[in-house]
Amino acid sequence: MTLTTDLHAFLRTRRSIRRFKPDPVPDSVLRDILHTATFAPSAHHRQPWRLVALTKSEAKKRLAQSMAAEFERDLQKDGLAQEIVTRRVQKSKERINSAPIVVILCLDMSEMDNYPDAQRQRAEHLIATQSVANAGLQLLLAAHAEGLGGVWVCSPIFAQAIVQTALNLEKNWEPQAMLLIGYPLEIPEVRPRKPIEEVVKIL
Ligand SMILES: Cc1cc2nc3c(=O)[nH]c(=O)nc-3n(C[C@H](O)[C@H](O)[C@H](O)COP(=O)(O)O)c2cc1C
């Protein structure tokens, strides 16, 4: 094994982990993985990510409760049977409450460039969002390096104002996603990947 083959193996063994042991994550480990996330590349090196780590059950509960109410309204609007709505909402709350750490991944546009036209402004917002996603992946990989597991959950982007209010966040911290992190209860099988011929062109 060389460093290179080890790194490939490391990257290919990351899994989305959705069930966790109740064991707490030491504070120093949490700080280390958050720090490593900030070494991700970002557009103009503006580092537009903002990371809000929830470790206390009270904060997670507040978030889960607020998001559940919005999720329930959305599912009802979709016309789902109330029984299904209740089950899905309950599951979503349990996922947040049972994760040892919940990291809300936010985007702050305030130090990005401003353009007078909508097209370039949209592109600027996109490159900032891409930068935040880089930090999110880097956090998942840093967690993997520590024997932790995590999963990217997209629901906060559908409930940005609700997440901001529940956690009393600054208005310019726009929630993009949340990462649930903890020691894995189980390691799932690798999910099959599309053949590279289908997704790659070498010209
Ligand atoms: C942008 C994004 C959004 C995702 N949203 C969710 C989600 O809301 N809930 C969830 O359980 N997994 C979510 N995932 C995780 C994917 O389902 C997972 O990465 C994919 O199935 C591949 O599995 P793997 O990560 O174990 O390789 C998301 C991943 C990404 C990158």
C-alpha cells in the first residue's frame, strides 16, 4: 500500500451513515473536523461557509421540532395521507435528535462579489454555494478519517427561514444543508456507481 492507494481506498470507503451509536463525540475531535472542513477550496478564497454545530439535545430538539412543523405542512400540501405524513415527520425528528452532532452548513454571501446584472449575480451565488458544498464534503471526509460517519441531509434548504429562527442565526447565514455525524452503528454496503464511461469523457 502506498499513500496514494490508501487515499483512494479511504475515499471509496466513505459511506452515508444514517444510524449512530449514542456515544458522544469528544469536543477536540469535533473541533478538528470542523477546522479541516475550512481547508476546502473556495471561490476567490472568500470562504463563504458558516458551520453551526449542535451538540446539545435541547438545540437539536428545537431544530427538529421547527423543521417538522414545516415538513408536515409541505407533505400535506403534496396531498399525502395523514398517516404517511405523521410517520415521515416522526422519522425526520428522530434522525435529528438521535445524531450526536448536527452541523448546519450555511452560506454567507456578504463577502462575495456583487454584479449589477442578474446572470452574473446568479453565477456568483452558485460558485459560493459550490464552495460551501466543498466544505461539507471535506467535513464528511474528516469525520470518516476519525472513524466517525455522517450523512448530508438537504432539508434545511427547503426551510431556511425556519432553521435561522430556530437557531437564532444571523440573517446572512443561509442554511444549505445539515450533516448528521456520529460513530456509525453499522457500515452500509457501497452504493453502486455509474460506470465511468457513462459519466466521464476524456477528450
Ligand atoms: C446534495 C446532497 C443531498 C443529500 N440529501 C440527502 C437527504 O436529504 N437524506 C439522506 O438520507 N441522504 C441524502 N444525501 C446522501 C445521498 O443519498 C448519498 O450520498 C448517496 O445515496 C450515495 O451514498 P453514499 O454517500 O453512501 O456513497 C444527500 C447527498 C447529497 C450530496
